[in-house]
Amino acid sequence: MTHHPIRLSLLHSGTAPRKTRRALLAQLGHVGVLAAGLELAAACDRLPGQARHVPRIGWVPIQSPTGDPAVAGLTQALVSGLGDYGYIPGQNIQFESRFPTDASQNSGMVSDLLASGVDILVTGGTAATLAAKQATSTVPVVGIYVGDPVQTGLVQSIAKPGGNVTAIANGLQETAGKLVELLRLIVPTLRRPGYIYNPANVGHIALFQQFSALAAASGLEAVPAQALTMTDLDGAFQLLVSGGVDALYYPSYQGTEGDRHVAALALAHHLVNMGADFQYPQAGGLLSYGTNAPAVYRRGGYFVDRILKGAKPADLPVEFPTTFDLVVNQATVTALGITIPDEVAQQVTSWI
């Protein structure tokens, strides 16, 4: 606030009519009121309790069935990550969520949050992050657990994302070679590994391209099957079985319910099966190889804090996970009647 000084001119005798004592006191009183008012306004500018803009964060996680515990856990991880930097929803930050049950809902939910005036969009997975990128070029977007950000078109480069989007990658493409290696070690007779994926997820497509190429280099034929929604999983699985697959990789994208369903189908058909993160073997799958998803989501708090403090997404380098976990469900090992080779067992980070 700019304050203009108040000037009081005292008129001397001989230059202007003499004021009465009462008139002079009235004038001085008026000036005093004005000065006091300005001082009060200035003090208000400095009041520590003055209402300030509370940042509003819009959150659209990866698609999942309503009330999915896995997504609830990832949401809590993000909230905890914000807490690492002093942000508490409902106090010094507003946190508004939209939970898609199908990827087709991403665009509408992102638009709804943008219309509500959020300051930052935080999105889980590749599909939701792409929807955010397509919906706005001005509101900052932090994508969490996304497929290769450059290959999927989310950013211009890893070091300098450009635009209004930055991200934390899921690192799945870095696992493609390991996936093939593990499946071959567990199934020495492996010839046709199956791969269930979401055709609307460019990250899944990119991973399959690598998985397929590396499998071919090892003399294997990767067999893909599409499952856009939960209701497609049975048909996709039947397609793989009729195609003679002898192992399965499923990138765990239909939440806990999807994990349980695929794990049960694989067990019923006596197929060695692998998911993308520890939640898959927790749901009954044989094993998983990938990064710790909650840790990745928690890291999202760092990006939100940097942006709220003035950093631009264009200048925040994309991050990739550096550690990966191999998790094995011992009960499923027994149910399948297989033995985990020593070479694999020595790499297991967690038996459940």
C-alpha cells in the first residue's frame, strides 16, 4: 500500500484570516483521524493473522475401483509427502481429489478441478497426467509414477521438461530386461510370456515394446492381450491361455481388485505370474519387481513445495526411481508347486 504524506500548513498572521481556536482544534482533530486511519491500515498490512491465499492442490490418481485401498494408500503417501514440507490439508493447503474408476473419466475430472481454480494439478499414472497436459498449458502439473515421460510426450527432456509439466517416473521401462530375466530363471522352459496391458496407456505400450524386443532377443515370443477395464480381464486372460503362454506379466493397473483377479486366474491356470509392485503379491500374485510406489508418491510433496515457492515445472528435472524391490508370495509359490531358484531367491528383498 502506498501512503501519501499529509501536509499541515500553519497560516501566520498577516497572510490569511486568523482562525479561531475552535476551528484550529477541529482541523488538527481531522488530520489526527486521517493519520490514525492510515496507521491502522498499515498495521493491518502487517497483521500476522491476516487471511492469505491458501494453495489449492487438485489430485487425480490412477484409475481404480471405488474405495480401492491401494489408491487410498497412495493418496496418503502424497499427503505425507506434503507434510514433510509443512503442508497440512485443511490448514495451510487445500487438497481436492477426484477418483476416476475408468481412464475415460480423467479429462472430465481434470477439467472440473481446473474450473474450481486449483493452483497445481497432481496426477497419478501416465493417462491422468496426459489428460492434465492436454487440458492446460498454464497450471503446473506434477505427474507421479508415469511411464517414460519423454517417450510418452509429457516433457521435452528429462533435465529441462519445458512447458507446465514435470514428473516422477515409475521406472518400469528400466525393468523390462529384468522382467524377462526373472521369468526365464523361474520357468527354464519359457517360450511365450504373456503381457496384459491397457491399450489406452501409452506407458504400457512403451513397456511392452521393450519387453517384446528383449524377449525376442532371448528367443522368446511375447504375447500381448488388451484389457481396458476390469470387465476385460477375463477375455484378455483367455486369449493368452488359448495362445499357449507359459508365464504372465501384468503391470498392476486395475487396483487391488484387478490384482486379486489376475492372481486368481493365473493360479487357476498354473501360470507363473509377475506384477509391477509389492501390492500384486500381497493380493495373491506370485511375485513383483518394481519400485516402491508409495515412496514415489511421497516424493511428490517435494515437487509441489518447489512449485509453491516459485519454481517452474519447466525447470524441475524429471526424477527416476533408483531402487527396485523383488517381492515373492511364499504361499503362492507353494500353491503353484514351484521352486524359486537360488539365483532369484538371493535377489528377493521381501518374502510375504
